[in-house]
Amino acid sequence: MFSLIFDVIQKNNEAGEYDKIGFFTGGILTTLRLSLGDFDFNFIEKNELDNNTHILFWILWFMMVVFSSLIFLNFIIAEVCNSYAEVRSNIDAFIYKERASLIAEAEDIMSNKSKTDKNCFPTFIISR
């Protein structure tokens, strides 16, 4: 939508970068570049816009930047929430694994004499 509006405001894009793909696709790529922060305003300097068209261009540019930022930020928030949900689902297994490694490390530190006590170190461990 923004690329079509910019195409109506500024019909001739003499930059030459999009000669082989056409004005429509070039307008979409230019709008995408603007939304990503590549602010090249040379075409405004070359072509004379009247005062109302110039004001309309800047209003549309501001709206496009705000909407693009909202879309990109929404994507980033969705990815962070997805990563958090994945970590949250695996947290119990990670906690048990860390506890087991700490118990194994504590048993390795103990002397062999204390390991002979059958009450503290049974032959079998029953987990429920």
C-alpha cells in the first residue's frame, strides 16, 4: 500500500537501480528499504514537489516507519516468547540433570570408608 502511494506521489524514479524489474517491483523494494532504515531521499531533491505533496510525503513516510517498526517488533516479541516457552518446557529436566551431577560430584569427594555405609549408599536406588 505504501509503495503504491509513494508511486503516486513520486512517479519517476530516475535512480536506475530498478530499471530491469519495473516501477511496481522497484516501488515495493524501495518501500522495504525505507522500512529497514535505508533513508535515501535523493529523489525528493531532484524532483520539485509542491508544498502539499511534500507534506503528504513526510506524513506517509512517518506512518510507514511506525507501521514497519510495529511489525518488526511484533515479530521479535513472538520469537522471544517462543524461545521462553521452549526453555520453560525443558526446565524440569535440566534441574534434575543438574541435581544428579551435583550429587555425583559430592559422592566423588567423599572418602571410600564413608561409602561403605549401606544406609547412605544403598546398592539400588528406587525412583518414583
